[in-house]
Amino acid sequence: MDHGARRRRDPEARRREIVTAAAELIVEVGAEAVTHRMVAARAGVPLGATTQYFDTLDDLRSAAFRALAEEVDARLDGVRQTIADRGDSPAVIAALVFESMDDAHAVQADRAVVTAAVHDPRLRELARHLSDRLVELLEPTYGADRARAAMIFIDGVMWSMHIRDDRPAQPFIETALARLLGDSVSTPSAATATP
Amino acid sequence: MDHGARRRRDPEARRREIVTAAAELIVEVGAEAVTHRMVAARAGVPLGATTQYFDTLDDLRSAAFRALAEEVDARLDGVRQTIADRGDSPAVIAALVFESMDDAHAVQADRAVVTAAVHDPRLRELARHLSDRLVELLEPTYGADRARAAMIFIDGVMWSMHIRDDRPAQPFIETALARLLGDSVSTPSAATATP
Amino acid sequence: MDHGARRRRDPEARRREIVTAAAELIVEVGAEAVTHRMVAARAGVPLGATTQYFDTLDDLRSAAFRALAEEVDARLDGVRQTIADRGDSPAVIAALVFESMDDAHAVQADRAVVTAAVHDPRLRELARHLSDRLVELLEPTYGADRARAAMIFIDGVMWSMHIRDDRPAQPFIETALARLLGDSVSTPSAATATP
Amino acid sequence: MDHGARRRRDPEARRREIVTAAAELIVEVGAEAVTHRMVAARAGVPLGATTQYFDTLDDLRSAAFRALAEEVDARLDGVRQTIADRGDSPAVIAALVFESMDDAHAVQADRAVVTAAVHDPRLRELARHLSDRLVELLEPTYGADRARAAMIFIDGVMWSMHIRDDRPAQPFIETALARLLGDSVSTPSAATATP
DNA sequence: TATGAATGAGTCTTCATTCAT
DNA sequence: GATGAATGAAGACTCATTCAT
């Protein structure tokens, strides 16, 4: 018997749809709450498809986390480009941070990965990725310590946003970053001297 | 339908044991993953006891979160005392932050509450509590903006610790806090010693 | 330790309160749905009291059913008195039926007992009680068959009321009863001759 | 988490089996007492099958009640046919009532629906269905009032049967119906033969 | 290959009943 | 005797996973 219209033949696309749906759901309801059924419904695929492409739900979750990390990476490319264009002054970084808070997707993706990483060591490396890249970006100009301090502050800003309705004002972020990165510090050379 | 020996009768203690067990498990595996059975096993009480004292699992979770918040509060009292004794210089604050990273309990408790608050608006206020109190503590000396920036940085430090095996060095924290809190930095030399 | 005020010493009254509460609940939510906790709450007695006076919940239910039957009996006395005063003409009977539909208590009590009797043979006799007494009341005047037919019709009226919002009009009842009891039948003697 | 052999794949049949089992059990033990486990055992399907086909036990009950109503409807068709063939004289109606008391299924189905309707308003309409249709059948010949009175009497007969071991004799029913439906009674002599 | 029916383990929750206090 | 804490059996329901089709 022919059960309705034939499904299009594109396993890769379907796999991607499933992973994307799972990633969205992880962000929205948390990794623990995601089920095969939810993913199938969100992706618009039959239940069987979710088990066809991934042996276990945990495998599907892992793939989704990797997808989330890629989203974060994509944002990082934008950051890299902006810095190449406009420099890495505290004002530019602050603007980037402030704007990124509008981009719920990437920020939430990062948050989801970090949150899950607390209880799942396999996700640790993924969770560190964004921070590490950001530090690498700032290191040439500001040195490792200042770069890292800025990155830690930026992470703090993100978390602050997650549990508050109002986000920090851009000038506030800029001032703090300026202090951390050395704009108003007398001896930036001392910091960059730190290996 | 009653088999086996009954246990002692001390409702208060039993309730406390159950809440403590639930709080521990929330910290260890996350609030979503906690089940009645896990709590009962951890607390060493029969399954029925966990539902006897709390109408729903959600009620139990709430009680556990309150207990976690109290742990955080207890730590806050220590912080307040230390500041009263030794002042609120960046060095003192940095020392407090560094030491607190040893106190897995309170830090993890805070992290658990904040993490859960992302998906549960009812926990938002609880999650903001520690940060807000700490800001209040620093505000008289440093003003609202610097106090808040310091608090955000400290939160960032905590999260950094949660997804990394190594924690930031104390001098690193101190330098960053000194920069954020103002120019009255007492020991800038220490910062350059950061590895 | 003295736990609050001493309870009054009247086991009989307390037992009655419990049974009354159980009877009310059986009428309201059905015998199956009644629990110890519900009864205790309704009666305003501690949970333990409900198990103190009755070995099992089933025993309590039985007592409640007996109480319901007694309520029905009490109504029967009123009926008997009315008939003694005003005769047992179809008009009087119809008036009694019509009025009784206002008395939710007794009607519902009867309904509850009959309903439960369908699945519980032990309640059969109780369920038959009201009907049988009513037949006995009418038999001397109308004979067994007409009395029984009237009683069956009256039961039908009651059930009709239970599943409809509007109740039959009094004249409708009176007309039907008159037909069944013989007012407009030419040979009432024939009916009474049937033993 | 899959052990043992799978069963045949015929969703429609399986759904029907489950509903039928539930309907039987509702008739036998009452709607309140029915559980998933009972239904599964009766239908010979695993526990999970009962929740696979119906989101909640209440949905399953509803489906079962609809099935019971269909049984009643089926009987109604037989009644309609008989009346078309043999007329709607009291004797014919009485014969139908008397015979129907043998058909435990339909009568019990009706009783189960009516009983449940007392506590569940959603079932009211279903419960009224048989009565209403029967009234419609008799109305053209006897008028609304007499038809309704007959219907109410017939309901009373059914209930009488449910709480008694002996059922009313056919002549008894016929006589009563003749009285209720009018003076064109064809065989009043039969009534006096009632034991 | 793709689908969704099938199964039972495991979840939350309620409650009769027992019995320590 | 009176009270309510204690316990586990049982109920509704969810869902990962398997596998027939």
C-alpha cells in the first residue's frame, strides 16, 4: 500500500532538521526535558525518524549540543570580522556584547551548552570554546590576563541578563571593559608582560 | 498494606533530611533530573515519606531551592563579617572570592539556583539574591556601577570555574577587581605576578 | 505533651459525625470516590478517627449506606403521615412525589443506595426498602399490581429527574398516577384481584 | 526496554478490543472502578496498549460510553423495526420491554450510562438518548404526555429489575402500559392474569 | 528505507491501613 | 483512647526503544 505522498529523498537534510529541532528545544526547555516526541513534532518528521538517525536520545542530544556550539562559532566569525573592521577597542567590544544580547539565539545557545556542561563533562570542552576563542582574539592587543578578565566579565554580563529582565546599559559595559582592558589603567604594559 | 518495621517518629528531622537530600541531588544532577526515588534513597527514607511531606515533587524542589538559598545566605553572613573585620578592599574581596571557590557547597548551591532560574521564573528572585546583597555591600564604598561591575565579574569567575578544572589565580582576581573597583589599588605589583 | 485542647468525650456523637460525613460524600461524589481523608475533612475529625471507629473503609461505607437508608425511612414516615391525613388519592401521591423532588437529600440518598446496589448485592435489600414500603402503603387501597406499577413509575420519575434539568410537571405526574392507580380505569377490582 | 514477542499489528482491531473491554468492565463494576490494568487484562493486551490509544483513562471511559450508547442505539433500531412490523400497541411495547430484559447487554449498557451520568454532566445527553428516541417513536400515536409517561414507567421497570432478582411479568407490564397509553387497550383481560 | 505501533520500565501521586506516641 | 506519622501497594501516565510492516 502506498501511504500518502512519498517523502523527499534527502537524509542529510532530514538529519539536520532533527538536530536543529532538538537544539531549539534544548534551549527552550532544557536538555533534560527534551523527548523524541517533542523533537519529532518540532521538526515535522515522524517519530521513527528521530530514532532512525540517532541510536539513542543521548546521541541526538550530543549532536544538538554540537549544533549549538556551531551557532556560537558562527557568531564568533561575525565578531572576528567586526574587530578586523573596527578594531578591538573596549568601545567596539562593548558594542558587540550589547548587540549580542539582542541575538537571543547565539546567547541562549551558549548558555544552554554551559549549563549542561556543569553536569556533563563531555560538554566541557564545547562550553569553553567560545570563551577561549574570544580570549585568543583579544590576547594580541591586551595580553592574556586582561583578555581573560574581559572574557570572564562578559560571561558574567550574559548570566546577569539571564536572571534579570533588564540588561546592563552599553556605557556601563564599556566602562567596565575599558577598566579591565586597560584604557584607564596606567600600566597596560605590565599586564601584557604577564605570560 | 504495611510490612516491616516502622522508623522513628520525628517529622521535623525527617522533613529536613528529605529537603537536604533533594538539595544535594539538585546540585549534583540538576533539578530536572531529581526524582522522588532518588531523594528517598539519598535520605534513607521510604518512597512514601517523600510524598508525605510534600504534596508534589515541585513543592519538594521549591523547598530544596529555599534551603540552597539559605546556604548561600549563610555564606553571605561570613562575607559581611569579613568585610566588617578587614575592610572591602579589592584584595579582601579577591581573597573572599578565591576562598569561596573551595567551599563547593555554597558556590554550587548558588550555581544550581541560577541555572534553574533560567527556565523557572519563580526562582529568579532567589537567584538574584546573592548578587544583590553583595552589590549592596560594596556600594557604599565604590558606588553602584563599580559595585555591580565587580559583582558581575565575580559571577563570571564562578562560571569559569564550573566549566574548567583550574580556577583563576588569586592575584589575577585581585587585579581585575582592583581595576573594576577603582584606582585605589593597593598592590598592583601582585597582578603582574599572575602566571 | 498536651496537644491542644482536650477532645470532648462522646464516642457515639463522633461516630455519627463520621458516618454522616461519609453518607454526604457518597451522595455527592459516589461511593467509589470516597476516601478516609475526605471523610475526616468533611466531619472535621482527625484522620485516625475514621479508622478508629471502622475497621475498614468498606465498613464505613456500609454504615453510611445504612444511614442513607434511614434517611429514606424518615421520609417514608412523612409520607405515611400525609397519607393518613389527606388520603392516598393519586392527587395526594402526585403532590408527595412532586414535593419530594425538592428534597434533594432523601431523593439523592435513595438514588445513591440504588446505584450502589447494582454492583453490591449486600445493598440490594436496602435498595428495595423504600419501594417495598411504598407499595405496602398503597396496596390496601389499590391492590398489589396497581401499587407496584405506581411505585415503578415513581422510581422512573426520580431517575428521569436525575438525568434531566427539568422535572416533570405535577399535573403530568398526577395524570399518570391516576391512570395507573385506576381513577380512570373501569375495572380497578380486576387489578386488586391479582395477588 | 523491550522484552518478549510483539503482537500482531492491527490498530483498529486493538482499539476496538480495548474499548469493548472497558465497556464490559464499566457495566460490570462501574465506571469509577475501572482501571487501566483491568482493561488491559480483560482485553488481553499489555498495559501500555491502553495508554497508547487513549491519552487519559477518562478518554478511554468516554469511548467506552460511546460504545455502550451505540449498543443501546442498535437495540433501538430493533425496536423501531418491530414497531414498524407489528405496530405500537401496548401489547407490542410490553413484549419488547419484557424481551429486552433478557438482553442483558443493552439494558445494562443503558443502566451504566445513566448511572454514570448522575455524576458526570458530559454523559447526560447520552443518557437521555434512548428515552428520547423511544418517546419520539410513541408520540405520533399517543401524544407527548402519554408517550413520556410510558417511557418513564419503562425506565422504572428497568431499575426495578436491577435491584430485584425477579422481573415483572409481561402481563403486568402490558396492563400498566395500556393504562398509561390510553383507553384503546386491546387485551385488558391479560392483565388480571398477572401472578 | 521509513514509519508508527508495541511494550514495559519508571515517574508522580494517592491512600488504606498500621501503629508509635 | 486519640492522633497523625509511616509505609508500600497500586493507579495514571510518559516515553525510550524495538521492530513489524
